[in-house]
Amino acid sequence: MTKYEARVKTDFGEIVVNFDSIEDLKTNIDSLDVGAVSDVVSKKFEAILQKEVRQPKPGFESIYRFTPSGMVEPIILPDSKAEKVAFVLFAYHPEGATSEQISLPTGIKDVASLYLAHASYKKFWTKVQEGKYGLTSEGFDWVNKKIVQKLKATVHKAEMKSMEKTEPKSK
């Protein structure tokens, strides 16, 4: 039996590495093919693996969340279609999003040709890798300073109205 164990939390579970000395730990870690372990475990237990649901950015919980499958689920959306696209890209940031990941929560069909590839919006978003889009720094600022503030104000007004309805009226 070994003296020590190191536990490493991963996307697919926890890896336990047993060792008696630092040299033993280094040898065990070097000999471990993490990619192969991940592939084997993920494929074998794919149907039952419990993935942690991604959380929204702190302070944004009242305007969007993520589904267990990793899709953005807006609680409230801006009015304009361009703002909707930017808002969803903001939720996925710093990761990029595919046109499908943008289209589904916004309800905008042909989002790639109408918005993502359109020259008018080039300053707000860009292709970050093949098939994925992300916000430019100007787009991030636009969402953070303008769009999100409007959405939070709308949520706040709705909460205030809801509180007024539940509070007893004074005589």
C-alpha cells in the first residue's frame, strides 16, 4: 500500500495518483496518458456522467443561465436582433459560439448570413476559430455598458412590480 495519494478533479471525474515519494509521483504522472484516460472514461460512461452546469458570469444570474447541455438560456433578451446576437456572444465569452448556439436562444434564423458575416457589425464580433464567433473588445464594451444595463433595469422594474403586488396595502 502506498503512503500518499494525489487527487485531481477533471471534467470526467477525479484521478487518484498513488505515490511513496516525489520521484514516485513524477514517474506516475509522466506515465499517465490523461487524454487516453479521458477518452476511455468519457466513452464508457457518457450516458451517466454528470457534467457540472456552467454558471453565468457573477452578477448576471438574473438575465441568463446555461442549460445542462451547455446552451445559453436567456431569461430576458434585448429588443433588437443585433443586440440579441451580441448578448448571447457575451454569455459564452470568453469561449466562441457557433451560429446554431446563437440562433437557438435568440430565435434568429440565418444568423450567420444576416448578422455574423454582415459588414455593419464587424466592429462588434469576429470569427475566433472555424465556425465560432466571439465579441471584439468594442462589442464586449457595448454589451457590458449598454445592453446589460438595459436588461438589468428591466429585471429590476419587474421585481419591484412583483414586490408591490405581494406587499399588503397600508390604510
